[in-house]
Amino acid sequence: MNVTAKVAPANTLLQAQSPWRRVIVDFMSSTTAVVGLLLLLVIVLVAAFAPWIVLQNPYDLMQLNVMDARMPPGSLNMDSGYT
């Protein structure tokens, strides 16, 4: 007894995929697009967690020292250490 397997043509396989699935597959096949997406996600996460990352609140006037304005970045201050 001969059994023949039916193989679907390529056209029906492409039509069976949803448009979003094709977009995702095409997007993931591009390494530049994936690297760009990862970079965007890192920037968004850093921006979202910025209040917990920074060392001081720039809008709190009690922490700011007007005398430090003329010092170069990273220089040592007499009373507060590094600026």
C-alpha cells in the first residue's frame, strides 16, 4: 500500500502566518535592528530608574553649594569632598 504525504505549497505557509509574526521574524533577522532595540531598552530603563541611580537631587537647594559653581568637574572641595 502506497501512502503519499501531502505537502502544502509555500504560498499557503506564508498566508498561514499572521502579519505581526512576519514583522517580528523580519525584525529579528536584522542584527542592526535588534542591537538598536536593545540600546533603546537600556536608555529607557536608565531613564525610568534615574531617581534611584543619581546621587543627589539637583532641585534640592539645601544640597547645592553656590561656591562649587566655578570649580572644574571632579575637583576636590574643602567641605564636601569631590564635586
